[in-house]
Amino acid sequence: MEERHQQKTEGDRHLNMNVYATKKTFAMGIMDIALLSANANQLKYVLKGGPEAPHYLVNVVLISTSITLQIIMGLVIVWLGKMNVNEDKTVSKANKVNNVVVTIIIIITVLNILIPSFGIGEPPQPNTTVSM
């Protein structure tokens, strides 16, 4: 059986590679939306703390970079989802695009590991003790 055949048979089951790729792309898109939402919330929280907050600039840069890469990845995933992986001429291109997506995912993961390590907290409040 040819490896890049449109439908692979396993007993009575048929696996259409386009359907599989579409479902995988959809799942990745949903996960991207969840992470994008979390990063947007983190950015809002950091911006609320203001520039006097510890690690403000580092957090803004890391979170903004993560959001930007997620948007780029979402666009690339949409483009990848429109490719017909059953055509031999498209398989090589789809593999290259998929490798780019995996690289972007790794970078986003590293960024999102670094973000909480710098602490996303409010700036320390001035000491407001009441003298008696």
C-alpha cells in the first residue's frame, strides 16, 4: 500500500488525512485562543500595576512577544489547514509549514514559562501605618 494514499485502511476503518489535519488544526486553534486570552489578561494585570512594578518592562516585552507569536501562529495554522495534504506536491510544503508552527509553539512555550518566573504582581504599596 502506498504511504501517501488518500485513505489508509485498517480493517473497516478509513483515515482521511485531510480530516485528521483539519481536526488537529482546529484543536490547536482552540488551545491558541485559550492561551491568547490568558496572556491578554496577564498583560492587563501588568499594565495595571504600572511602570513602577517590579520587572514591568520584562513582563510587558515577554507577554507582548507571546501574543504576537500566537497571532502569527494562528494565521499560519489557518493557512496550513487550507492545504490539501493528499496531493504529493503539497505534502513537502505542508511539512515545512508544520515545522515552522512547531518552532513557534516551542518559543511561545518558553516565553510562557518565563513570564510567571518574573512575577506578575502589583507594585508594593507604600507603607501606610497610622501613628498614634
